[in-house]
Amino acid sequence: MAWKRVHIFGEDYAFASNALKGAANFVKDVCQVVESWEIMANALQLAINQLITIYDSLFLSLARKVKSQLLTTDQGLHSRTEASAELKGLTLMP
């Protein structure tokens, strides 16, 4: 995103660089980072079983792993999870 902000939108490099550093520090200091390989097997099985993309299934697998719900604006994904006995209640719509 920083590259795009500078080259496409003409944002000041120093400003974009500082914002990128702030975002990286937020992830490092505040967020719990889970490597995708830790949940890949479950995500693949979920994608196959539920006929969803691996991208979506990675987020759903992560929600399960950390015992949380996935906040999404993707109505299709939310509808699929609500229709699934295995996934019901795993997503929230704003």
C-alpha cells in the first residue's frame, strides 16, 4: 500500500514510510500473529468441505483457532457460514 500511496496518489514518501512503520509496530506490539502454515491443513479441508476459497477458509480457521468470531462485510460468506452446522455463528456482520 505504501508504494501505491507514493507512486499512484503522490503521497509524500516520508509520510507513507512513517505510516507503514506505525502499522508494522501495531502488528508487532498489539496483534497476535498466527502463521498461515499453522492452520493450512484445517483451512484446506474447510475450503473443500464448504466450497469456499482458501483465502476465506484461512480467516475462518484462524477465528476457530483463537476462539473468536470473524467480522465480515461479505454477505455471501456470512450466509454460507450461517447455513453450515459446522460453521454457524463463526461470522458476524456489522
